Amino acid sequence: MILASSFTLSALLTGIVKVYAGRKGFVSKPAQNRFAQRAVPLGGGIAIFLTLAFFMLSAAAVIKISVSGSASGVSGTELQNEGLNRLAEKANINPADFLGKIDQLAAILVSTFILFILGLLDDIKHLGPYLKLGVQFAAAVIVAVFAESRIEFFIENKFITTLFSVLWIVLIINVFNFLDNMDGLSVGIAIITGCILLTASVTSGQVFVGGLTIVFVGALLGFLIFNFPPAGIFMGDSGSLVIGFFVALLSLRTTYYHEAQSGQWYPVFLPLIVLAVPLYDFISVTLLRISQGKSPLIGDTQHFSHRMKKRGLSDRRTVLVLYLATLAAGLGGTFLYQVNLTGAILIFIQTFLILIVIAVFEATG
């Protein structure tokens, strides 16, 4: 139900933005550092952000109304406790956590809004890379501190875990920003990543994270029907920054290891497995630019998707190959919960071999 609603709202908003952007001349024009050689409407990020914001605000409102309503013959405190316990029982979470989720949703929404505005301004005015990087760090700090979205990884020092989390968030934001270089590529890989992370949150019984992931995937699917090659609309930085932020957020909020269950610890590497393909693009293109004496923050047409297309693949086939590579790595990662150390090592080797296949293929010809 949530998935269908999120998908429908996103698709409707994307269609509206597409028409409006075309009429107002808000389009991505062919340029030397862009692979697309035709003018395409921008603004898909607006539809994605509005969909996410609508559902986050709706969730906060439902929680607030459910636990703070009033009725005749029942005191406000009694009714609040009754409503809180009822919702908690249905959702299988601690009642005390319910109201705390509102504060976390607020922090997430504020960070998302900051990145959305940053991306939108960049789509319009082409901001400098260092200004963008500074704002990304600010948004990451907000969500890491106020939304309790941090890498724990058996580290008890809160400052260190916050620092690692901020660096991870900024890294993944830019990974998906880099990945937005071909029709449907960034959003499609984000959908696959979201679905893999959803399986992990369901396994851990995380209702809040699972619901957020479903909304996220639905919003991206609604946009993808307009963005799959050949794209009718681009999301721009207003979309890619938000998508990267949400992937990083969901990867941090998902619980991979339960100490009380004495399970294996290596499922904590699931995010690295499922994000192996986009991380490969980010690292390879960054090293390539540095080796050529160029700034790694300035866009060009040297991404692995571009290199594969130059070997003879169409846009659609290139995107599908990278979808399948991401899915193959991600599906392997889902078995980290079920295998022993030997099995985990084999999954890491399999992921590495998938990257080697991509590297060999894009360098052939």
C-alpha cells in the first residue's frame, strides 16, 4: 500500500514537473562535459523530494495525532499512553520510541531539504564544488547527530562514530551524484540498493527503517518510468544528492548485527557489498581524473558507463548490465546472515570478481 502510494505520487509529480520544466526552459542542454547530446527537461529531483517529504510529514502527523489526541472521560496522559501502546503493539517497537521518531524524522527532513535546495541551486546556477561539499558536510552532521544515524561497528566513542558516519554520508552522496551520468543509471541502482537494504531491515524487525525504505523505493520507481533510457526528464543534482543521502542514511540506520543473538558479525559489510559497483565507478573515475591532472570534482565523460558505451553498448544495454552487476553483488550480500566465515569470504571474492568483469569489459576494444 505504501509502495503503491509513493510510486503513484512520484509518477504524477514527475509528469507535472516534466511538462512545466519544458515550458519554462528548465532543461539540461548538451555540453562538453555531459554525455547526453539533446536537451532534456530537468527537475525530476523536485518530484522525488516532494514525495519523500510528504510521506515523512504524514508519518510524523499520524504518530503525533495517534498519541496525543483527546477524548471525553479520558485524561490526555491516559489516552496518550493507550494510543502509544496500541501503535507500539501493532508495529512491534518500544512505546517510548514512537515520539522520538518524530524528532528523527524532523532531522532527516531538514537534511534532505538542505541537500535538495543545494542541488536545485546547482542545477540553476552551477555552484562551485567546494561550496557544495561544505553544505553536504553540514547536512550529514545534522542527521548523524540529531537523527542518531551513526556507524557503530563496535566503537564506543561517540565522536569517532559520528565522524565516520559524516564521512560515509558525504561519500555516498557524491557516489550517486557521480553515478548520475546516464539515463536511468543512478536511480535504478539506488532502487536495487534500497531493496537489498529493505531485506536487511525486515530481517532485523526494523519497522521505522523498513517503512522509510519502502517510501524511498516507491518514489524512485515513480521517477524511473520517465527516466529509463531514453529519458524524458533528468533529476539533476536536486535528485542525485537526495538519493545518495537516503541510501547512506538507510545503510546507517539498518541493523546488521545483533549482539544479544550471538550471530555472525560480518553482515555489517553488507552496505559495501551492495554498493560495490557504484563505489567502483567513483574510485575509478576519481583516480583517472587525478592521473590526468584534473580535479576529481569536475564532471566529464569518463565514467565506467561512458567507457562501456564506447565499446559498442547502447545506453539501455549499458544500464541493464550495471543493474545486473549491482543485483548480483547485492544478492550475494544478503547471504552474509546465513553463512560461516568461509562463505563470507567467498561472497567477498564473488563481489570482487564482478568488479573485475566490469573492468575487463570496459577496457576491451
